[in-house]
Amino acid sequence: MAARLRAIGRAALLGVAAGLVGTAAMTAGELVEQRMTGRQDSHIPARTLRILAGRPTSDSDDYPAWNHAMHWLTGAALGALRGVWSVTGIRGPSATTAHAVVRLAFDQTLENATGAGAAPSLWPAGEKAIDYLHKGVFAVVTGLASDAMNRPVLVSRAGARSH
């Protein structure tokens, strides 16, 4: 069991690296998209992190460092999850699709639980599509990097026919 836990820990660390690569790709894509569309930066991630950290915030405040911290910390944390998935055999396009959903759900859970952001059902359709696109880029790049760095050495066959 100790060897399995070490392999999971190593995969999680490599997943952090993959998540940072995915965050870099997502951030670059956001910058290109914003130049093309004229869309302003969202300050919801910064407000979310500041609320979680017990710091004051307001709708009018602009905290770019906090915004970047939230993006990069989320990417690293969810990259660790993807690393564990990769090493245990949860890989490829189906894992990437699930990971995109996890990324969206993670962001929305924190933003809505803290009161920093509105539910996506209240967003204009175009903003929702842009957010889904960027989170999809994160998931694809993170998944490709994680699957490349983490061989599926911990695939278990236990329970494959348990139903």
C-alpha cells in the first residue's frame, strides 16, 4: 500500500505541473479572446478568494494579483486531481470531459457559496459559452499533459464486474 500511495503522491505532483500548463494555456486563450471581443476581465475569482481568505472586498474593487492567484491555485489543485486520475487509468477524452465539468463546478461552487458570483443560469449566453470554452481549454491541455507525464500504472481490475 505504501508504494501505491507514493505513486499517487507523485502523480498528484505531476498533475500540479499539468494543471499549471493548462492554466497557462487558458490564460493565453483568455487574453486573445479579450483582445478580439473587447470583454473586460472578470473580478469574480479575486472576490471569491478574498472572501475565502476573510479579506474585505466590493463589487467595484479590482484585485488583479488575487485574480491570478485564484486561477493558478485552482489550476494547480485540479491538476493534482487529474494526475491521480491519469495514474489510476482515468484518462483520455472521457476523463478530459469530466475534468472540464469538475473545473466549472469547482469555480461555480466557490463563487456561489461565497456570494461572489451569480449562478451561470443568470449569465448571458455568450458569457457562458466563453467561460465553457476557456475551461475546456484548461481541461484539454491539463489532460494531455497529465496523461503524458503519468503512465497508468495503478489501474485496478477490482470491481470491474461488481454489478
